[in-house]
Amino acid sequence: MSSEDIHNSTGESEGHDGEELEVAEPDIIDDGAAEADAGTLIGSGKDRRSKTLPATLPSDPLQQYLADISRHPLLTPDEEKELAERYTESGDIEAAYKMVVANLRLVVKIAYEFRRNLDNLLDLIQEGNIGLMRAVEKYDPSRGVKLSSYAAWWIRAYMIRYILNNWSLVKIGTTQNQRRLFFNLKKEKEALEEQGFKPGPKLLAARLDVREEEVVEMQMRLAGPDISLDMPLDDDTDATRMDFVPDDGVAVDVKLAGLEFQDLIRQKLNEFRGTLEGRDLAIFDSRLVAEDPITLRELGEKFSISRERVRQLENNLKKRLKKFIEQSDEVIDVLQ
């Protein structure tokens, strides 16, 4: 990771979809835990300088990454403040780079908090690194908050979004309750089992302060991975799961019968219209079959009659139309 990488990444750190994460920036943050994070996973906080790399790097990619970032020294409070002021006042990219690499171990530490939610920690660390760079970009040293404490909010936010977006093809964690269940349901079930309780949906809902239906829904979502409906059932057949999904829609014969009846009614309306003239024709076109009927007052003004008279004419026209359709042999045959 170079200072140019930091510069490029901070300009594109709003996320995969282009929107900027909404992350709370509290005025006062308890930084007791975050203060020790940077030195907890790799090396001791007492040794604030770079360590000598082993002669042979470990073959595991994660261990290689840990060994690589351990070369970067942690910053003293004075060094951190001086670098932050340089970046804030003059946009010094080299200062931002030093703040980022000094806190890479913090990202790894936070990634381990989510290890039960995602197996590939390297992907999660990479996403957390973007959050770290975003935090450095927006960090204000004058607020008296340590960078590690402030960055932890951004790092977790980016990691949480990455996990939710990549867990399933179906959108998950769209509400606050869903996100709470996604990250805490399994942990709460294990805690209840250790205490000798049976973790049913009702008890879990009460413990997590959500509705029972939401617990059941999340349990179903977490029960297994996404399965393609087009995947063959086995190697010896071309049948897929889609072939066995019931169709709850309207049957084809019923749908066709409905369309036929609509065509017949439309035909009879046209025949009935051919028997009309004058005011009856205007009422039929402007009131009975119009998508946007005009008011009785407008029709009354057109023919110089009262609104009540138009209403009477309209009711008489409806009765004649009903009788005309009921006397149609074709309609009787369809209804029977």
C-alpha cells in the first residue's frame, strides 16, 4: 500500500453503490478499547517501532498480510496529532499514508469480531481498510478524539455493509431489526443453550427486542445458502427445482374464458351504443364508458337541463343497458 493508493482510495470511498455511509461521529468516544487495538493482534503496545520480518514468510495469505503490516510502527499521540494536522491543513498525502498504515492492525482486530459472519477475513479486511482511509480523510484532530477510536466507527460500518451485501443474492438486513437479528441471532441462541434454555422464536424475540415473525423469517434466511431453481436435481435427469414449484396463478383456461367474456361485453356495449342518439348517447360516452367521466352539472349545462334530470336519464340508460345484455343469447351461453 503506497501513499498514491491512499490518495486514490479516499476519493472513491463512498461504497460500491456510490452512496456515502452514514456513520455517527460522537463528540466524545470511549477510546479505552480502541487504544489497545492497534497493538493487540500483532506485537505488543510497548514496542512502538517496526519489527524485524522473519527470514521466511508464512505461506498462509492472511499470515503473510499480518507479517507485512507488522512492519509499520504505531504512532505516538504526538506523532498522530502532527500528521493529522499536516493532512488537514495542507492535504499532505504522505501524512495520510502514515496514519493509515499505522492503523492497519486495528482493521484486522475488528475483522476478527465478525469471523462468525464471514469466513474470508481477507475480503473483510480489505473492506475495512477502505473504511479506515475514509476515516483518515474525515478525521478532525481538534475534536480531541483519537484516530483509532474515530476510525473504528467507519471500519465497522464498511464491514457490516459488505457482509450484508454479500451474504445472499436476496437483499438482507434492510431494516434495523433485521441487521440486529443477522449479527446477534446465532450468538443469542448459543448463549441461551449454554444457560439450559430452549432457544425458540418467542424467547429469542423477547431477548432481542424484535417480533417473533422476524425471528422466524431470519432463521429461514440463515438456514442455508442460495439455491438456483434452474439447477438439475441430479446428474441423471434434466428436471430442475423450477419444474416442481407450484403455480398459484390463475389457470390458463380460466384466464382465456375471462378474456373471451370481456370481448363479448365490449361487443355488446358497441351494439347498444348504436341504438342511442342525442342526450342518451352523450351520457353513455361521457359517463358510462368514459375513463374520466364528466360531472352531472357539466352535462346539464350542455343540454340546458338540471343535474337531477341528467341523473334520472343516466339511471334509465343503465336499466336499458342491463336489459339489453341480459337478453343476449351469447352472454347467457357464456354465463352458463
